[in-house]
Amino acid sequence: MINADTWMAELLPLLQQAFGVRLCYLGIQGSYRRSEATENSDIDVVVLLESVALDDLDTYRAIAHAMPEGHKACGFLGSVADMRNWPRHELFAFQKDTVDCFGKLENFLPALSVSDAAESARIGASGLLHILTHSYLYAAADDRQMILQQAYKAAFFVMQVQHCIATGEYCCSKRKLLSRLEGIDKEIITAGIDIPLWLASHSQSEAFDMLLHWCSTVLQTVSTYHGEE
């Protein structure tokens, strides 16, 4: 498993050499940012250039793949202009989950509000509600555990935003968020940390029911913040 700080420090000069002053930002997010990475974790890199052409993607791919364990590199590469016009509900969690390695991400994003955060939670919860309902109705029984594993992972990201709206605190890791929660919220994060273990003492129907109910509650709760600054 890589050391994320060392890996990013090695990547930066390679990008600077390739893109020069066009390189505006480099950051890391995901499991390495949250100190939750395992041997199989992706390396989620954020790169912003002044502008992006297809040749830039080829250049970046060659650099990233040549890095140690570069086959695990993924993440986001885009232009500064695109980020300044990106849908704001997607930028709230994106900014909160990113650690700066070169430049400051906030300098390339529009100002974000509580309303943007609420929209992020609403869209995340509604998407989960749809996936869960569709899967419960139509997915093959053998596929349900994997679907639940992905759904509970996604619920963590929605809950991060929901908790931030309610308290002003953004918990970057599952463990930190877990320590702040109680009731169904705490149970959902606990289940999401190890779904197979949780399902050893609960049914799949219970897992679907708990998350469906929670998504519905989130939709109704964050509506009270919609439009507020």
C-alpha cells in the first residue's frame, strides 16, 4: 500500500514538468484522504488545469500509470472554467472531501451555501431511494448483498453532508462520524463499515427497510434547509 503523502509529492513535479503553469491544482480525496485506505483502495487524485484537451488526458494517464501502483489511480481531472460552472450541489462534498497538495481548491470554486449542501443531500438520498426500491423489486437475490454494500457506502457520503448541515461539522471518516451519531444514523454507518458482518445477524430485508426509511427521512428533513443561506 502506498504512502499517500509521498506518492503525491512524487506526482506533483511530474505534472508540473508536463503541464507547466497550466497546472492550477492538485489534491487527494477518498479513502486515502480519510485514512481508511486498504491494499485494494483506489488513489483518488484531483487535478485542475487552466484548460483540458484530449492530449492532456493522454499525458496525465501516462504519468499516473507510471507511478508506483499507478493502476490504482483514479479521481477527477478538469478545467478551472468547468469547475467554476459545475453544479453546486456536487461541489459541496467534493470540496469537503479533498485535501490540498498544490494550490487551494476553494480558489477555483464558486462560493457554496447551506442551500447547496441541502441540495446535495436531497439528490443523494433520492438517488439511493430509487436504487434501493428498484433493486428490492427486480435485482437477483445473489446480487443483493453487493447492492446493499454499495448503497450503505453511498449513505455515508449523504450522511456526512446531512451532519454538516445540522451541526456545521464535516466528519471526514466513518469512525469520526460514527462517534457523533446515535439511533438509526449510527446503525447505518456501523452496518456500512462491514455489511457481511452486519448481515450475519440481520436479514437483507432489514437492511433494505432501514436504509429506505432513512432516505425518506433525509428527503423530508433537508427540505427545511432548501433555499436557506
